[in-house]
Amino acid sequence: MDEHIRQRERLNKFFKILLWTGLILLLPAIFVARPVYREFKVWRANALAQEAAELLKETPPNVYLAYQKAMSAYALTKNEIEVLRVVARVYERIHPINAFNFWKVVVEHPEHQLDDRIQFTKTAFSLNKREVILEQIRWFEENHINTPQVKIIKIQWYQSESRIEHALRLAEELFNDTTVDTEMRLVYPKLCLISSNANLQNKGIMAIEQLITGFDEQTLAACRLVILFNNIPKPLLEKACLKLRNHPHSQLIDRLNSYAVFYRLGNIRRDTLFSQTEALFDNKNPQQFLEYVKWLSMNGFSKQFLTKVTLEQALNHKDIFSLYIKALAVDNNKSLLKELLNKPKIPIEEFYRNLLLMHYHKNENDPKEAKRYLNKAILCVESQKNNIPSKLWQIETYTRQMGWQEDHQMIVLNLMKIPSEQRRAFETLVTSLKKQGKTQEMLKHYKALIAQTPQDPIIINDYAYLRLLLGIEIKDSINDVKKLIKDHPKFLAYHITLTLGYLRNNQINSAMQTLQGISTDWLIVSNHFKATVLAVLLRLKNKDNDETIRQLLNSLEPESLLPEEKALIGLKQVPLQK
């Protein structure tokens, strides 16, 4: 009995020793396993991020799958910079505000690179976050970073400030730098050619002439640019067209476009145009055939389009069907157009069917039916969960083109309720009201927006400018803009608003001193700025300014001014755009 008890005690002792030995051996393993698991999570997250990045490089990008992989990576770790980068890149395609927020996290990461900060600034531009843009530009300057990409950012900034001289100076630097890529070099001739200033246009033409001397990629890009403009001398256009036609790397659309320009110049007959362009591609190649009929549609060759495309082809191809409908409308084939749009099964989404029927009835002078289909299109959008902003913007375009101002404003106000679209929608609304000369209504909407974004300097300045135009709250408006100038002393728009404030306050000398403190070429600033400058010079009645006044008046486009701006310089009312 005693022996049995002693044996059991020995066994218990043995198991205790075994248990403690196991625990002692297990503890290090536990502590080792935790960091190993963390390392595995980081490795897996980076692998998913890499897969997402590759999906975005596909043609077309597989955004949906990239989003899934990027968010899976982010769920595993929220600190890896590669993961944060790819999430930001995915959101750039589907949700700009989220993209901005993630890029902000990236640039605050200790491992961020210059490209991250550049992309962050570009995203800020897309959302018009001017305070952020200016903050980043200051960072580049403080750190003495002036790469070509940074110069492009500064050019955009100067353009947004109407400081065209500064933008042109930087663009010319890029143009003269043969080491930068072609797109950057082309910024200078683009800025010159879009200008209404004849001297700048000539500089743009000379710049283009320098770029189309060879047969490299730079020549091809320059030729593609030059045929987009109507203010190019005929010999240069002809040279660019021949280069496009014979360049070893030109594509079908390049050669087709060169023939379209030749036709526009009167260098080729219509029948020859079609016979020669049809010889450029293989009718049996579906992609080339689609490219050709799209080109016919884009250039308004509706009759040729309808001879080239059969009804059967149109009904079996979504892209071709929409072009076919457009060609029927241009060709005034009303009966077939109406019949097709009312067919129960056509290769087009119900939303687009309603838009096209709206357009059809508008052309038939049946506004009641047109509005009915507009409302049906809006209902289609409201019933969907995806792509709502995109479709609302399409309705915005239609209603604007048709001159339905009330419907247009309703759509824009709905877009303003969507956070990602608010700023763009607001600018669209302001542009529309400006064309109608509705300064009071513009002021009302600015007042509502400033209540939501009281710190936005651009909105503060515009709100002050409108109040000064209307001659109300002059003292408060001047104080508001002085605070802005204190923070942003080089922003031209703020100085123009202050000048207008002094003008409204009958402080003409102060207004002139403000203008004299600005270094810019007044002939290439916006028409709104010119109106204020002219108003000051006209009030001074100094003969030394007569030539400047004459040049400003000659370069002014009065139809773009608000009624109060016209009144500033004594212009009679110009018929408003509808």
C-alpha cells in the first residue's frame, strides 16, 4: 500500500516536471511566433498591394479587382507605405476625396518619396484644395526642389491665378530643356496657342516648327497637337499632316485625322477623301472598322457613315449603335430614328435611350415630351446605386446644351449634394449664372457655400469680389481680402479684389498703388481682371495711360463680363448668352 502511494507520488512529480519543462520550452516559441506572424501579415499585404498595382496597369485597368486586393492589404496592415500608395491610386479612379485623404497619410509617412508629394498635390488640384496646393508649393521651394514635375504643378497654379506670365516663363524653361519628356515640352506651345494674344500665338507656332523637324516621338506628339488648332498657318498644318501620314509610329487615327485636316484646308475632294481613307485599314478587322466609323462620326460625315454601317451591324454592337443613332439624327432620318429608339430590345442602356428620345422630341419642337423623357432619365439615375455622378453630369451637359436653365440648375444643385462633386458642380453653376448675368443669384450661392467652407480663401475672395461689384458690404469685403493678401501676398486675384474695393470706396490713388505693386502683363489676364484695371485707369484720366487703355479695350471680350463689370468701364449692355 505504501509502495503504491510512493509510486503515484513519483509519477505526479514526473508529470509536474514534464509540464513545467513543456511550458518553459513553449514560452519562447510563443514569443517567437507573434513577430513571425506579424512579418507574414506584412509580407502578404505587400504582395496584395503589388498585385493591385499590376491590375491598375492593365489596359483597361481592372479597378474592381484592384480595389478588392488593395483593401485586403490595408486590412492586414495600415502602416506599410506600399499599401497606402496603392489604396490611394485605386481611390483616384473611384473616389477623389478618399484618394486625397490617403495621399495625405502617405506624405506624412517617414518613408514617403518626392513622387508621392507630387501626386498628393495633383489630387489636391483635382479637388481645388488651394490651401493644400499652396502649402505643397511652399514645401518644394523651401526644400529647393524644382524638378520638371514640380514646374508643371507651378504652371497649373499660376494659370489658376491668372498669372500667365509666370506660367509662360516656367513652360518656356521646360521647352528649352531637351532632357524632359515631350508632353512637358509641349506645355509651352499649348499655352501660347490657346492665348488670344497674337504675339504669343506666333511664339507657339515657332515652337511647334522647332519640334516637327524629324521623325521621332517628339515630332509625332507635336503634329498631333498642331492639327487641333485653327490658328496655325496652312503650310505648317500641311507639313504636320504629311508627317502624321508617313511617321513610322503613327496610328490609324493619326493618318485619318491628317486626311480630315487636308479636307478642311480644301486640299482634297470629298469623294477622294473617302476612297483614300478606306484604303488605310482592313474592313475585316473589327477594331480598325470601329475606329474608322468613329472617325466618320466625329468629323460629321453622317451620310458616309450610314453607307458604311448596316442596321444589322448597329443593332449588334453597342458602340456602333449610338453612333448610328447620331448619324440618323444628323441626316434627319426621323422615321427610322424614332422606330429604333422605341424598339423594345436595342443595345443601349435605358438611361441613354431616354436621353436620346429627349433629344429627338426637343428637335421635333415637342418640349412636353422632351421633358417627360428627361424626367425618365433622372428616374433611371435615382434607381441606380453605381455611376450616379457620371450620369448626372451627362444630363447636365444635355440640359445646358438645350438651354433648359431651370432643369440644368436643378441637376447641378443635386450634384452639389454629392461631396466628391460639390466643387465642380458649384463652379458649373457659377459659370451658368455668369453667362446669364445673374450676379445677385451668384452672390446667394456663394453666401451659402461660405457658410459650409468658411476657411476657403478662394470662396472668401470671390464672395468679397461679388459684394464689391454690387456695391454692398464694402468695408467688410476690403478687410476680408486684406487678410487674404497678408497670407498670400502674390495671389493676383486678391489684389484685383482689393483694387475694386478701393475703387468702390473712391480711393483711386490706393487702387492705382495696388495695381502698380503687381508685376504682370495686363493684356493676357482674364477679362474680369481687365475690367477692374480699365476702371481705375479711366477714373484717373491720365493721358499717359491712353495707349494702355486702348490696348486693354482692344483685347477685352465684353460678352464674358457681368453687367456690373461692364458698368465699371461704361460699356453698354451686351446681349447675354443663353
